[in-house]
Amino acid sequence: MHQREDRTGEGRSALRRWGPLALVLAIVAGVTAVAFTGGDDGADGGGGGSAASTATTAPIELPEGVVTWSMAQADDLDVEFPDTCDEETGRIAIPFFFRTECFADVEENGGATAPGVTADSIKVVAWLPAEDDPVRSLLLERIGFEASNEELKEVYEGFVEIFQRHYQTYGREVELEFIEATGTIFDSAAARADAVRADEEMGAFAVLGGPVIGSAWTDELHARGIVCIACPGISGGEPTVFTLPPSNNQIRSHMANYVSRKLAGKPAEFAGEELQDDERVFGHLALGLSEGDQERAEEFEQRLADVDVDLAEQVIYPLDPSRAAELATSGIASMQAAGVTSVLVQADPILLPAFTQEATKQQWFPEWVLAAPPFVDTTAFARTFDQEQWAHAFGLSYFPPPVDPEVNPPIQLYEWFYGSPPPVEGTIPLLLLYPQVTLFFTGLEYAGPDLTAETFRDGLFVMPPTPRAVTQPQVNYGEELGEEGIYAGIEDMVEVWWDSEGEGPDEAGDEGRGVYRYVDGARRSSAEDWTDEVRVFDADGAVTAVEDLPEDEVPPDYPSPADD
């Protein structure tokens, strides 16, 4: 019997249980570390061939000892599969659209194949923020993150139990421990000390999550050879650091194709009246947190130039709220002086209100074109921007739309297994944790019995891309890109626009005016998929939330373990 106490309360608002999956992926992998300060995969392309590669371009093969259902059927292999395998489909028997195919059992798993690994166990350490960290109120609580660390622990443990029971781990059990941050997310010394403790005192083979700003935690874990799932991205993190949001390079590829195919050479039809008839002139507004940000801005400019799109102005500003008015005044003035009609936005949600207010003060109403900036593409923060300006906002997001809890995949999986909802208020904490656990257990399956950091990397690199879906981004590691493998997971995006008259709940469940709408039923696209068709500010087919699963995303039905 898999029962857990229902601590959610009878009176919980259903609206508070809504929340987009990729929103929390951004929190986990780094609010700024990926989109603003790092996470580059070091390559130059936007797509690639089908063979995964490392920095040495050597093809990655399936690790030794791994036998999938499809391999066994194709080669008529005499192997046994766990009793959690649905032998009619060859996939794991759980009601989860993103489940993997079955993996065969092995007689021997190699024993202690790596630090933190024995014949019977794998030590995994999950990172938790300090309870008094101001980021909880500054960012997370704004979007409905109200769970205590005890609740987060219970959710982690719940999902680990689900996947331990059903996924192939080659005779080992995951031993989950927790490390609570000893400093704020801005305290790099504390983050580095915590990483040392995860290794030397806790003996981790892998860690889940980490501080959302800065690289000290990830740098230290990487130097120690510890697998890091959903940690803030760093350049040169192979073979151990796997982020979930797209890398800067992937975002550049999306934006280059999106802007060149849909927008360039055409009138700024979505700007204010005075600019609507002008041919688009592009500017770039971006947060700069490190010296490398100027280089990344230059790379962004060059990627656009490669597709014949020029930037008339770039404004790279520091995260300094005390100078918000000053930065906004000079930034907006320079954009106007350069004749910009369309601003490519890679800004942050804390200072962006000042820029939008200043634009209205200067009576300048450009198009605001989102370049997948974390949190800016959430309704909770977008309502804080000047609404006269944001009525002209559209572009790309890697966040999928909110999903009704009655069909939300992780919620339904949890409730199927335990017979009750997850023990947290709202879906944001739940969705923060679930992708980490899912990715780790999938990596274990593909890594095989000889578990090391390298075989884990190889496993994720040969793992097929997750299915293209509306409720969840497509995740794909290791697709060949230049000369280096990709360690950033999400590779598709969705087109959005701001409906300033629309009404509904934000990510924290608060009703209000102004919502993001997702074009074409929130259909997601790869970088190469963008066409010249423009459908923003067209309500036909644009959704604010997913209330019913697309037919091809409805999972199969299996008996609930909670009924045993």
C-alpha cells in the first residue's frame, strides 16, 4: 500500500496548483547562470547530425551491458526484463507519457564502479535552499513557491520512490540525502564549502540542483568529478554537469532564425502607432552579470549578422536596483537615438519594469521581442511591467503553458502511485524537483551496470530525445554540435504574446488582468522549425493554459499501487 498523508488541505485553491514545468527548470538550473552568465556548450551550430560527440568528436556508443527492449526484439536476445515492463509496448508500465522503454536485468553490476557507488547503492545528494534565503521572497514566492524544506524533502523522496520502483537501476538503490545551503544564493564561499561537504562528508556520486546564481557550487562539484543534475551551467562542464534550460548557444540559434524569418525587413507592425510603418530596426537589451557577458552579447550580435540581421544598439546593464532609474533613462535614450523599433529582450524581471516605465515616460513604444529571458516570460512578473509597453511584447519562451492539475503529468503520476496529491502547496515546488529525479533515473538506465560519471554522460548522450509535447519541453543531450556535445537539455521553444486585456491566474494563483498567450495551441518548435508565418496577437488558436491533454500525450492506464 503506497499511501501518504494528504497535507494539502481541503480548501486549497485549484488555481494555486497550476504552474509551467520549464519555469521551475529555470529556477533549478540557474535564473541567470544559463540565460545570462554561462551554460554555453562551446559550439557554433544550431542543430546537427544524429551522432552524439564529445569534445574529441569520438562517437558515443551505448554503454556496455545496456540492453533495451527494442534491441532485444531486433536481435532476438535471451534476456529478462523487470516486472515493471509492459511487454505489449516495451515501455515501463506507469501512466506517464514521458516514460522510457524497458531495460533488461543483469546478473552482475560491477560493484563499486565509482565513488558513491556500491553493488547495492548509489549516493545522491539533493540541494535545498536556506529557509531564510531572500531569493524565496524576491523571486520564488512571487511565482507560488511556498513550500518548506521539509515539504521539498518529502516530494523528493516521493518521486525517488516512484522511479526506484519502476526504472532499471541494475540492482542498486538510490540513497537520497539532503544538504541545506549554509548561505544565500549570492554566497559563493558557502556554496563551495557546501559542495565540498557533499563530496567529503556525504560521499555523493551525484547531486540534484544547486544555488541559482553563481558557479562556485558547480565548479567545485565538477572539479571533484561529481555528476551534477540541474546545476547552474558552466562552460567546460563535461562530463558531469547537465543543465535543463537551453544554453546561450541554443537560444542564439532560435533567435537568429526567428528574427530573420519572421521579422527582419518588415514593418514593426506590433509597435506603437508612430513606429508601425517603419521597417524594423533591432536593438538588444540584456542583463550583464560578468565579464563574459559582453563576449556573449557580441556572439549574439554576430549570430544575427550571419543571417543578415543587424543590431543598431546594444544595452548591456548590471543588476543594480539602486541605479534602476539611471540605467533605464540612458538605455532607453540610446535605443531611441539609434532608431530602434524592436527590442530583443534578454533582461531580468527586477529591473525591466524601470526600462518599460522609462520608455513610456519618453513616449517611445517599440516592439519588445522576448529572447527566452527567464521569469520575464511569466505572468506574475509581466504584470509588473508597464502595461502600455508590454501590450507590444511577444517572442520566444522555453516555458510551456500552465497545465491543469487534473492532467498535469507529474501531479497525476504522483497521485496514481500514492493515492493522494503531492504534499506541497502549488505545483512550482513539485515541478522544481520532478525533472531532476526523472532525468537522473533515465541516465541510470542508459548508463548501464558499470556506473561512472563517464558512462552516465554516455548514457544521456545516446538517450533518444524526449517526445515533442505541449506540456513539457523536449530534452536532448549530446546531439552533435560543432565539436562538443551538448550538456543543456531543452532544445525546443514556444511562441508567446502578451494579452494585456486577458484575465486569469498567474503562476502563484493570483487572479488579475494580463496573461501570456501561447501561439498555435502552445506547439513547440526547434530552432530550424521557425517559418515566416506570424501569428502573434492573433487569439485564434492561442491558449493561456492546457486544460485537456492532446490526444497523443494521453498516457496509458495502469492499476494504481495505492490500491494494493
